[in-house]
Amino acid sequence: MQKWLLLLTVALCLLTTTGRNVFKSGRTSKDPPCPSFPKPPTCEMDGFHSNSDLQMLFARLASENPDLCEVTSIGKSKKGIDMPVLRITGPELKNDVKPKVKLVGNMHGDEVVGRELIIEFALHIIQNYPTDQRIKNLIDRLEIFLAPTLNPDGFAACTRRNSQAIDMNRDFPDRLRPKETHSKAHETRIIMAWIKSTNFALSGNFHGGEIVVNYPYDAGNKKGGRYSADTDIFRAVSLDYASHNLPMRDTKDFAQGITNGADWYPVYGGMQDWNYEVAGCMEVTLEVSCDKWPAFSTMQAYWEENLESFLSFHEFSLNGVRGRVLDAVTLEPLRANITVDDRPFKVFSGTDGDFTRILLPRAETYEVHVACESYIQQNMTVQLSEEEPGVFVEIFLKKETPPGSPTSSPPTSPSPPPPSPPPTPTPPLPMPTPTPTPTPPSPSTKEPTSPTKPGATVIQSSPVPPPVSPPPPSPFTRPSPPRPTKSLVPLQVPPSFEPGSSIPDPLYISLIVFGVLVLMFYLRRRKGRALVSLSK
């Protein structure tokens, strides 16, 4: 037995050291990239846009294309470097609103592929706007926000963390850690303020170290909490991106090139979950390269792999319901929150009353609930189909009647008719009837007398003299065991792990090593490269 255990131990040692690729979710040695230990960042700046190059490029694009582009800023990093944002959109729409889509990159300073892809995407759609009808439709119907770097200090130093040595993708408030509400990184705080200032509908956060689309939740455990109520939508947008990226689609590490974040490995304090839970924005994490900082000569191949995915990702934001929320009397835009069915996710209308709620076509209708402080909530029914996956609505809310005021008093001025008739309201969903809680028996109620059990106290109807018992032992006296008839022999402890064990020493060591290696085998299959290299 000991011989076979030693042979198994040696075999597992060889497999875990020389055959790592066998253990990664079905990957074999013949499959391409993403090794267990990715290459260290090259940190070669030749060809890549520096922080100053990026700022000058965006300023030039805005000056040359004032009708399409506008340069704004998230703010300045801890070391005072600007984090520019290029906003790209076409003329205003009269009877529609534009979903707001953002692409952000370089949150980890040493992951540069996404940073360069976002820059190249900006150049591509601006240059092809006059001639490419598909790109023209995108720019005319969307507001596109491109932020290539969220961590310019980390990029300049070629390091994952910011200048405060903080991993920004572990620094956001987390729904599962409600006590940790204060973000430590300077950049994290200004990023949250920027996201809250704009009601984004869809977001892609670019990372490196893997090739996969990662969707919420990132934080979760085996007891639950891994999947959101909008997992159907998150899976659809993830599959949409991965299906147009051949290395991502054909990977053997992840089914169809997508994964739930917590199923891959849990991350607490991530930006993706915070976008969804707090800011009302549906964000996915886009891992687009095995190497975090490859040679610039490889960037053309990465661009060709991701171009179609970029375009399709933006088109996906047109699915669902979008519209405006207005005061029924003054027609002023309102800041409202919008929910759908019984899903807890809220989206918010912007300063113009505009909102976008991404949904999927289905045979059943959606119940849309619009609420605003001091206004009467309105409910409406929306139907989405494959032929018409997105609809535009205008919602007019009436103010609540103040307490004590007559409900039938005429308005001081006639209200102007709305541009279009308001949607037909539907009654709110019925609340489930609470199940009555059974009343516990009263303490005074006696249970039926059961047969006497050992150790039970029997209540007699008449006093019974207690049995005579020996006096209790003194608390300072330890009862002694019966003395043996012969002299005591010192206990001989065998050299193994426990007195009385008969397992030989080498076999015990082999069992420990075998158990550790089996645990390593399980963890490697469970989490892939997460134990040796952080990606998201």
C-alpha cells in the first residue's frame, strides 16, 4: 500500500509541475495561449501612446471634428496627470434618446492592450463616419464615451496599482461588505463621481491576462449571491462580444468565452459590481489578451480580433426601452428611477429626463415602473420583439396631492397637451399574502406525561424521602482510577502522529503530501490561473 501511495505522489508532482495546462478547465497542451504563468510586462513604450500623447491626440480629434467630438475629463490622478474622456456623438434626435455607452481601460497600469484598442477605436469611427453607414448609425444614435486610462500613474510606472499602491479594482464599495464604504484610492473616488454624473446604460472595462468576458457578480460565494436578476441580459451581451472574437469564442478555458465573475474567482470591491448595484449601469469586464503588456507589433492582431466585437457591443445598447420622463403639467424633465418587473436593478433618468433600460426581446411583455419623489408612480406595459427589439416612450408623471388640499380644485392654468398620449397605466403587481405564523404553545400549557427516562426529573404528587447518597467529593480531591495490581509502566508514544497509532512514519508523510497535491489539483481546476496571476 505504501509503495502505491508513493508512486501516486510522484505522478501528481510531475503533472502539477510539467503539465499545468492539463488542469485548466479542459485545456490541453495543444491549445493556444494564456499560460499558467503569463509573461511579465515588457514595459516597452515604443509605439504605445504615452499619457501626454493621449491628451494631445484627443485634443486634436476634438478640434478637427467639433461636430462629433468633445474632450472632457474624469479628473486628475494622485500625481496630477489628466484622465481624458472623448465623447463622440452626432446630431440631436427629436423623437428618440441616445443610450450612453462607455469604454474604460488601463485600470491596472500594466495592462495596456485595452488602452490602445480604445484609442484605435476612436480613430477608426471618426475617420469612417462620413463613408461607413454602420458607423454613422452608431454615432448618430448613441453617445459614446472613451476613457483609455483610469490609472495614468500606474501606466507611467508600469505597475498594476496606482501611486498609492492600491489595486483600484478592489477599492469600490461592495454590496457584500457594507461596512467598507470608503474608497482609499484618489482615482477611485473621482471615477465614482464621474460615473454618477452621467446615466450610462452599458460599459466595457478592459483588462489583460486572460481572454474572456466576465459578467456580474464578481463578489459571491458558494452560499449564493453570484448571479444577478439580469443574468440573462449579461450573458447575452457577453456572448455577443465573445462570438465575434475568434480566440475568445474558441477558448477551452471558458464555455463560449464567457464566465460569471464569482464562478471564475471572487473579487470584492470591484468596479463592475458597483456600476450595476449603485450607478445603474450594466458593465462587463473584457479580458482581451494573455500578455498584459505585449510588444507593440502585436497590436494590429488584437485590433482585428476585437473590431467587430466593439461595434456589436455598442449596437447591443439599442435593445430595450428608452425614453424621457417629464412633468405632466410643465413638461420639465424629471430625475426618476425606472425598474422592470420584479427585478431590483434601477436605472436613472438624466438631466434631460432621458433613460435607457437594456432588455431582451421576448414573447411576454415587460412591466415598467417609473417613480419620482413627490410624483405619482406610473406603470406601463412594453412589448419587445425580434423585429422591434428597442422602443422609445415618453412618460408623464403627475404630482402627488399635498395632504389637506382639496383633490378637486381646478388648476390655476390650463395644462398644455402632451406631445403624445401617455402610455396606458397598469395596476401594480399584487403583493403575496403573508403566511400566518403558527402561535407557539403557552408556557403554562403542560405536555402529556411521558414515561420516565433516565436522567429525567419526576414530579411526585406526595413528598418522597430522598435516597441516601454518599457525601460529595471535595473539589480539591481528584478521583483516582483503580490501581493496577502491578507497577506502572511509562506510556511509550510511537513516533507517528497519535498515541496508539500503528501507521508507519513514511506512509503518514506520503498521505499528507498526497492530500496537499489533490487539493492543489482541485483548486487549479476550479480557479485556473487565478491563484498565480491576477487578471481582472
